[in-house]
Amino acid sequence: MKTMTANTSHLLLTSEEQEAITCEINGLIQSMRKGMELLDIEMAFKDFLTTPEFNYISIHGKVLDYAGLIHEASEIFTPAQKVHYNFHIENIKILAPEAVLATYISSGTFYFADSTLQFPDCASSLVWIKTEDGWKVLQMQESVQEATFKQTMIRHDL
């Protein structure tokens, strides 16, 4: 029978060190969010690994690499004229001094020339690792019920 022992290395961090890591990750997520609000793909995903180790698990249940994430984001970001997000960080959990799991919840509306696309609450989990270049996202997973996306055509004749 296999047993698992909890990794308690994060407990070796002082409360000040844990708070500093939490603040750093919070700032990086806020920067990512700002890029998403500006529909700026480069800004939104600048802190993601671009190497083969990165995984993006999409709302469609596909496991993609960094290029796949950028392609999926471009399909919405490029034609959108603006976006409105409801966004809050749900949890930042330090797994080890160099590994953090962060979860945020978002919903919102993308506005296109002739339609809008509303998306319901989406939980996104990010696994952050500390690298020589700072904190980077190793994996991102999104969870949303795609059937609840709503596309609305905008009438210009009113």
C-alpha cells in the first residue's frame, strides 16, 4: 500500500516570507488581469513559461502548449473591441518555497462589432514556479461550463 507524506517545506518559511511570496504572486496575477482587460496577449501571458514543460488545460479539456494558449486567446482577443471582467483571487497556496498554486474566479463579457459573448464564472488555477527569471506559470487550467456561454447579436438599427 502506497502512503503519501505531506510536503511541509513551506512551513520552513517565516510568516514574513510567506506574505512576501503571496504579495509577489498577487501582483503578477493583477498584471496578467490588466493585460487581459486591455486585450493585450503579450502583457497577459508574459509571466508564463514558453518551454515544452508548460501545459494549458483549456475549457474544452484540451492540453495545449504555450503556442496553443496564445492561439486560443487570439481567437477571442483579436476581434474583440473591449472586455469587461469580474475578477477575484480566490486562493494563493504556497506549496514549497519555489512552488505556488493560485486560483482566481472570473466572469465577464467580450464586446465585438456585431455581438457580445458572455462567459459565466470560470475558475482558473495557475501553478507558479520560481525560476532564474522570477516566478513563471508552469500550468494553467480553466474550468467553465461552455454550454453557458451566451452570444448576443447587437442590432444597429435601433
